[in-house]
Amino acid sequence: MLDFSVTFIITIINIVILFFVLRAVLFKPVTKFMAERTQRVKNSIDQAEKDKAMTQKLLEQYEKQLNNADREAEAIINSAREQAEMEAERIIAISKAEAEQIIDTAHSKLDADRRAAMAVFKAEAAALVVSAAGRLLRRELAGGEQQRYAAEALDQIVLDARNGIQQ
């Protein structure tokens, strides 16, 4: 009974130590990566907004030039204004589409990276749990028949864990 308690306590201590090691080795780099990724997305969005503002300023300047044109060329100016507005709308539509595409791509990449990191974590955690359970079961059981049942149960756990990781 005392061996079981000591083994159980040592196993708990090992799991706690493993948690802190994984936190330092895995969680912090993943968190740093996610923060850098978020910053890159934010920079892309800011750049798209700057491009949109610059396009808007150019549009405003062009309209001012058209308003200051000579009265004699009013028919030409009206035609040019219509063309300028169509071009501005096209440029704004293209800028919006590009900005949305950049945002969608960034979100997709971020989600894929998050899923990949979680899959790695789940796989490693499952392997550790299976390993700890296997050690615990081997130490607790005595006798040939009980050891055979334990080995079968352990093989089934490992098989289930591998199937879960592959999915």
C-alpha cells in the first residue's frame, strides 16, 4: 500500500514537472508565434487602410481639379468626372477585395497554426498519459493471469491512443 502511494505521488510530481517543462518549451513559443502572426496581420490591415486613405485623397484631389476647370469645357469635365468616379469606385472595390483577402488568408493561417499546435500537444499528452498508465499498471499487478490482462489492457490503450492521434 505504501509503494502504491509513493509511486502515485512520484507520478503526480512527474506530471507537474512535465507540465512546467512543456509550458516553457511548447506553450511560450507557440504563444510568441501567435502574437507575431497577429502583429503581421494587423500590419497588413493597417497598410490596406493606408492604401485606401491614399486612394481617397487622390480621388479628392482629382475632383478638386475637375471643379476648378474652365467653364467652357463643362461637357468634357462632366465626362471626365464620370470616368474618374468609376475608376475610383473600381480602385476602392479592388482595395477592399484585397484587404478582405489578406484578412481571410491571415485568419485561415492563424486557425491552421492553432489547430496544428493543439494536435501536437494532444499527441504528446496522450503519449505521456499512456506511458504513465502503463508503468502504473505493470507495477500494481502481480501474477501471470493478472499480468496478461494488464498487458492486453495496455495494448488496447496504446492502440486507442494511436488511432486517436492519427485521426
